[in-house]
Amino acid sequence: MPSPQHFDGHAMVSWNDPDITIAVPWYISLMFRTRQSSGTATLMQVNAGDTSQVNLLIRDKYVRFEVLLGEQKVATLDFLEVRVNDGEWHHLLVELRSSKDGKDTKYMAHVLLDYDMFK
């Protein structure tokens, strides 16, 4: 993204270019603030291929990271240590990595909230 994007809570940015390749390690960070008291808000959704999806959400005041393979959730991480609906700026960093285990490749996500205070 060439410059920071700012939203008023009712906007979306989408890239549908099939020529974009995401290679690991892959890093993405974003900053957000909200006062929404309940419900679910999507901060980021990344589709990897036809069946994999990575989501960053605010769910009932807390950050949630989840990975879906088809309709099945294969990983969920909730940051229940900190409420993020306090109107303050919060920072999220996601790093996707891979490692070889024999012939298999394993993928790992490292998620940091508020500059490594919560992981």
C-alpha cells in the first residue's frame, strides 16, 4: 500500500489481483481504534488460495485472530487480556512463517498486540 489508509468505520479496501503472491515470511501491521461496545468487526480478511482464509477481528471488545480451511476453523487466538473498545489506538502485527519438518511444511502465525505487550 503506497500510503496509509484512513476509514470512518464504514469502509473497505479490497485487492482482487490474482497475480499477487504472498510469500512467507509475510508481515502485515495495522492500527485501529474503536468504541464499539459489542458485536464483531472485521479488521482484515486475507484469502490464501481457494480454501484458506486468515481473519483479524474485533469480537465483543477483544481482538481475535483466526485461520479457516474451507468452513473449518483450524486456529483461533483471542486476546482476552485487553479490551480494545476504549477509543485508544491499538497496533496489530501479524507474521506468517513456515518451517520444514521432513517433507512437510508447517505454517505458524506470530501475532502481537500493542507493540509486543500481548502475544
